[in-house]
Amino acid sequence: MEYILRKGETTAIASASGGELVSFSRGGTEYIWQGDPAVWPGRNPILFPVIGNLRNGTAQIQGKSCSMKRHGFARDMQWSLLELSEDSITMELRENETSLDMYPFAFSLRVTHLLHENGFSTCFHIENLSNTDMPFCIGGHTAFNCPLRKGESFEDYSLIFERPETARTVLFTSEGLISDSPGEYVLNGDDRLKLAYEYFRRLDTIAFTKLISRRVSLVNSRTGKGLCMDFHDFPIIAFWTKPGAPFLCLEPWMGCSDRETSSGKFEDKDNILLLKPEKSTEFSFSISIIE
């Protein structure tokens, strides 16, 4: 089931499959990548309860060996509609027989997508319905068209950070685990990174864990147009594409892949969150168009 949202000149589509906002357009420009099975079928998956890969695809949770694929299961499940208005939607995912085999907790994960005059916000509300502490990761994975308009190229665009940064990217192994090797400096006192597919051929994913900036813009260096993401609730921001593909994913993360030397215990993961029984918490990010 899909739901259409409208606010002024902006239009969006939300899907009960994965709980995603799968389309966002303004003035005839579609901002979200529409997926291509030959390249990458994803559009805007929600990452829960794990981000990235588990070592050997498994983790010890409450003494049980649990298997989960990359980025968890929320993106593959049907969500229930809770609230719908002209410009917002709230959907919920609850534990079920399939999820309990992978993640032995009762939970409520709600997502609210809200349109603004020149953008949208996404809020995750997580509630622990179990009688024990619940470890989890949560994150976004929005793929934006890049380039946004005809006649442009991927290399016309840059990532512009709120502040000048000197920062390493996390390095990943071929299995998608965090390497114990020191990261590579991608930002050296700069506030911008000119996009090039070579970064993604070599590094696969650029992920920063210690930025000062809480906002990043994806901007055409010639026209100054693009979009801005505010990720203030998330300690990690990652960027990913497939070399040659016309999109770039902006990914705010609370959590990340296992390290290559991980203990295998889920609660030992970097940036893992522990939610007490009957407690809840929220995380949000927002997108603004730059015209």
C-alpha cells in the first residue's frame, strides 16, 4: 500500500512496504532515487535493529545465536498505518514470528514522515515492550538522485559540511566489517568533498564517526542547487553509491557494522543503544531543498 502526501508545492509517496518515504518531489524534480534492480533496487530503507553487517552474519543475543542480514529486517517487512494526514504519515512495525527468530524482543518501531514547504523530516520512535534491556541500532539510508537534473553529472556535485573538518573515514573489510586499521583521512581541514566515483570504488562507503558538523549539503558546485540534511540526533553520517550509478545515499546512523575482531555479543557493538523495559526514545533527521 502506498500513500500520497502533499504540502504546498511538495509531493511525497510513503510505502507500507518497509515504512519508507519512496518519493519526494518539488517543482517537477524528483529527489529520491527510484530504484533499479539492475543497479540497486533500494530507495530509502530504514535500518533496524542492526546497521551494516554482523560478523559471520550472527550475533549472541540473550545467550542465543541470532542471524540477521545486512541492515536488519525492518526494510523487508510490512508496516501498519497508524495516522495519516494531508502532509504526514505515521506507520508502525511490531515484533512478529519472523522477527523474533532473528531478534528476541517485543518492540514498537514507529516512523513519522512529515512534509515541509521545502523538504521533509523523518522521525523514528522506538519503544521496548520486553521485560529486559533491548539493544538496537537505528538509521536512515536515503538515496538521492545525483545528478538531480538533465545535463548535470555526478562529478558536478560536492558534499559541503557545516564546519571545516579534519576527519578519517572508517575502513571496511571485504565482508563489510569495520577494519581495525586506522581510517583514511578524507577531509583535511576542509568543509567540502568533491564527489568522484573513485572514492566508492576504493572505499565502498565513506563513514565519519567524529564530525563536528551536524549538517551536510549535497550541492551542484556550478549552480549552488541541491539539498541539505540535518542529522543532529545521529553520531555517524555515511555516504554510499555504486560507481557509475546516478544516486548518492546520505545515511545518518546510530550504530554501525561489527568490527572484524568483534566479540559477537550484540550488546558490545560500537554505538549500540540499550533501551530499558517499557521505555522509549526518538531520533530524527530532516531534509531541506536548496534552490
